[in-house]
Amino acid sequence: MNPLIWKLLRQHISIGQLTGFFFANLLGMMIVLLGIQFYNDVLPVFTEGDSFMKKDFIIATKKINALGTLTKKDNTFTPEEIADLQKQPFTKTVGSFTSSQFNVSAGLGMQEAGISLSTEMFFESVPDQFVDVRLDKWQFDENSHTIPIIIPRNYLNLYNFGFAQSRNLPKISEGLISLVQMDIVLRGNGRVEQYKGNIVGFSNRLNTILVPQAFMDWGNRTFAPNAEVHPSRLIIEVNNPADPSITEYFQQKGYETEDGKLDAGKTAYFLRLVVGIVLGVGLLISVLSFYILMLSIYLLLQKNTEKLTNLLLIGYSPNQVALPYQLLTIGVNLLVLIASIGMVSWLRGYYVNSILKLFPQLGISTLGITIGIGIFLLLIVSAINMLIIRRRIISIWQHKA
């Protein structure tokens, strides 16, 4: 940038107007970035441990009562009931739990630790679209004789705080048990086969032993080819877990959800709603501050119209004349971003310490996403500023020409 041009054009710059823009944009940017960072930090409190499952889902079953038990009333869902549920406005996707129709037994042993467990068990599966584990972990290959498994976290807690403690056995962490392969025996249709089970996840929300849908389809087809499989539980992805029409529909149909399964979804939904409102307020303030800046630039250009015209007439290009104002806006925007990130980092320290005291095992996110979004907003706003200033300079040039 030519220093003579800058010395000539800076005479009418209003420090008060630029200061007003700086603090207004700082407030808006800080609200936006703090809202994003707070959401990233707090959301794992409600979803930690079930990150492999879609967040907004509920599990539906039919009510079981004494009369239905005595009359052997079927509590499975018919295709018509599933289709009707799929048509509801609150539903995004419906999947069925598929139960194993063959006998399953599993053993878990670690000779070094003196642990040897064996039990009869069952498998269930849901469509793979409801499971968010890495695809290379959630694959079944008949030739590999290995089955990926997700188990309820309370199974491990029952062992650690009940069985192991009462018998003075060593406790097992999630990381350790994930490294141990289970010995699984499948029986049915006159066949007996042995497989290895790899635990790839733990669930707080699903009280079942989950396996890939591909394995379940193969197992039922191989070990129980004549069995009819009817779903007694459905997994439903909904638009809004707090939608009152869900409760109304379930009461009308006699369905119920598994205890407490809507709480995390409702809390996460309201968290997103509140953060969305906060981001909206921050963006509104940012837009107003952007308007203040552009108004200041327009007034500055208006005051310097004669000087700008003379510069253009003696041979300076519109880009050369616009460059000082463009650099000014980029510099102010950059200062706003740096100050916003610094304040977000400072304010974040207060609530992060409280979260870690309540949930010491929780993994707190870094500032990486927030900084990336801040840089993206800086580039967008600066590009718009530069374009508007350049168009205004060209307009003056063309008018005088």
C-alpha cells in the first residue's frame, strides 16, 4: 500500500465509529463462539457412552399386563403398526430389533487374573443406520469367526461392584475388557459353531447385547431357518424427543418407552434449542455491527470523495485506492476475532472446572472447532467488506468519468 495514499485518506477516519464497531462486533462474535464452544463441551454430559447410537431416538414396546400374559397375547409389532408409526409427523426413521432365534452361550476367561465366566445369553440387532461405530469395526465376516458386540455398561458395573467385590476378584475397566475376546458358542438346526466376540462399545441407553444386522440375518437363517421373527421392540429416530404428540400417540396405541430413555434426548434437544437462540442473538448483534462498520466506511468515502476522484484521475486504479479501507476493515475484524477467542477461552475456564468435578471421566473438547468457525466467519465478513468497498470506489470512478 502506498503510504502517501494512506496519509491522504486517513484524515477523516472516525476513531469513535471504529471503536463502536469493534465493541459491538466483539460482543456478537464472542456470543456466537461461546455458544458453539459451550455446546461442544456440555453435550457429551448427556450423550457420553452412547456415541455409537443416533442421538434423537426412542425405543418403543407394547405394554405387558397380567391379562395379556394369561391369555398369551402377542406383544410384537405388526407390519401395519410399523407402517403407521413411520407415517407420523414426529418420525424420521423406524427400525426393528431382531432377536436371535438360536441358542447362544458365552464365556469370558483370563487365566492370569483368575477370572472365568460362562453364561447363556441372547443377541439382538438393529439396522446398521442406527449405529455410528466405525464401519470397519461393525462388520461380520463368516470366515473370520469374529462377532462385534456392544453390551450394556451396567453389565460391567454388576460384575465390578457386585460379583468381583464379593469374591475379592480384580475389577475390569472398559479399556481392558475391550481387549478381551469372548468365546461364543452358537447352537441350532443341528449345528454347533464357535466364534470369538469383540466388544466394540458400551451402552447406557440400550439394555441389550447388540450385534451387527448382517450377523443376525445370517445366524437366524443358518441356525433357525424355520423360525418366524417378529419385532417386539422398535427403535425410532424422531425430529424432537420432547414433542408432546409422541406421548399422545403412544398412549393412544398402548405403547411405552423404556424407562428414562427420553430424558437424555429431551435434555440434548433443549440444549440445542437454547444454544440456537443464543447463536441467533449473537449473529444479530454481529450483523448490526457489520452495518455500523459499513455505514462508517460509506461516510468516510463520502467525505473523501473529492480526494478519491483526484487519485483516480491522476492514474491510481480503483484497487489501489480501495486497498487502505480494505486493510482497515480486515485489521479490525482480525482484532475482534483474537479478542473473542481470548475471552471465550477465559470464560470457558469457569464452567469446564465445574463439569470436570461432576464428571471427571468426561472428555472435554478443545477450542479447535470454535477457532475454525471464527476464522471462517472472519473470511466471510472480510470478503464482503472488501467487495462492498471496491464496488463503492468503482461507483465513484464511473460517476466522475
